[in-house]
Amino acid sequence: MPATILDGTKIAQQIRAEVAEEVKALAAANLRPGLAVLLVGHNPASEIYVRGKIKACEEVGIYSETLTPPESVTTSELLAHVSELNRRDDIDGILVQLPLPPQVDAKKVLLAVEPAKDVDGFHPMNVGFLSTQRPGLVPCTPAGVMEILRRSQIPVTGREAVVVGRSDIVGKPVAMLLTNANATVTICHSKTHDLAGVCRRADILVAAIGRAGMITRDFVKPGTAVIDVGINTVTDPAEFRRFFAGNTKREEAFYKKGSTLVGDVHPEVAEVAGALTPVPGGVGPLTIAMLMFNTVKAAKMRRGSRVPEMSRA
């Protein structure tokens, strides 16, 4: 029996609708949440991501603005922008779009963001809050993974979870969230001995390693819930056939466009998994939905006593 496909787009729409209701309640009390994005230079991929974030803000009613310093910006100039945004009461979330130009000290800039406005959840203070189970802002993609599990009624307590990938952005925080939710968690990486054997123990398998189709059916125990965080672009026809041989609809689109997206999980895993997130349309849409959620959460945490009772969730 093929895996149940977990529709991330549908779940993201539910979250956005809930956020829009929150924003409406806050706006009624004259407390409209605000998000500022720092976008340096003209990186086409970054520009697309930022447009998506600004569009999402418009849809849920969050105030947003984009600051666009030139590619030649210095670290101290960017720090001055961050400092100004930190001081503004109408801005609840600050997003520094990566990558930054090579002359900029990215770590210094990210560290300068006020933790209460760090809607990416990357600041060491928020990482510390997460690891010690204190209220804070949680990285968007890992938070999205947990929402998919929760809203798909996939039990986490007492389950064995395996996370493939140890990045600060996804692997480590998702492992902490799963641990906080009472799963028994193993983190794997490129140096893990018998990776497939470790993965086969999982009831919940999170793939976030950044290698196209690396997780094959040999890595998956029948019935496992598989969450695919990877987004990889495939342009080589031979590699395409390795993943999608016989899928005529996908093949047509591939040859027309010259590329296709594939996750870290091989499509054949759908034959053994109990549940599976697709790529695209799985974890991806949750990332922006959780950014909207975090902006509202930041507004409520920052403005505390001014928040009307009904929306202080």
C-alpha cells in the first residue's frame, strides 16, 4: 500500500488562515504586527524568496517593508540598519536574507538582531531557549516539520525519530523539537556508521542532508513517517531517469523546463513509507507560513500587556 502523501500546501493554508485571524484581533487593538526584510544587492534567488515573504505578509495582514542596501554595503552600514530596526516599535520581526556579500561579516550582522525580533530563530539566545524549553522564536522550517506531524495526527511521544543532517538551521533544531515532544532522537550525518541501518530503526525519519534522493527504500522501515526537507534541482537527464523513470508527465515537464526538483528522499520510498511529504508541496510551504506565525508570536511576546486577551495564545 503506497504512503499517505502529507499535503504541506494545505497545512500551510490552515496556518496562514489562523495567523490572519490573530492579525485581525491585534489590528483591532491598534497593534498591527510588522516585519522588515534586509535584502542586499540583486541575488535573483534571494529576490524571489523575499517577494514570496512580502506577498504572504500582505495576504495575512502583516505590515512589511524591504530595505535594499547596495551590494557594496559594509558590515558597519548593515549593523546600523539592524540597530535602527531594533529600536522601532512598529517592527516586530527582522529578517536578514542570506547569503550576504563576501565583504560582510554575516555572523556579526545576524547576532546584532534583537533576539525578541529574530523571526528566523537563529540567534544563540533563541537556540538556548529552544534547548531549555523556554518560550522563544523557533526556526521556521523545523517548526513547520512539527506542524506537519501534529496536524497529520502522527504520534511523536515515545517514537523513535532519526534526523539525517546536523545543520544549525534544520537538523539540530528539529532534533531538539522532537526531543522536547518526547521522541527518542538520533542525529545522523556523513560520518555515521551504517547510516541505512540507523535510519531503518526510525518511526519518524527526517531527511535534511541536501543530497538528491539519497534516502532510498533500503533506509526506510515499512510504515515509517518520512519528512523530506531537501530541495535539490536536477538538470542531468541520467539523474532524472534514476528518480522518475516511467513517469511520463514528469518527464514531459523536465524536458520542457530543463530541470526538476527532487528532495533528499528517493521517490521509490513512497512504496514502503506509511506517510511521506512530497517535493515540492511538502515542507517548503510551511517555512513561510511559520515565518508569518513567528512574526505574530514576536508581536505578542514583545507587546505583552497591550495584547487583547482573546489573542494571547
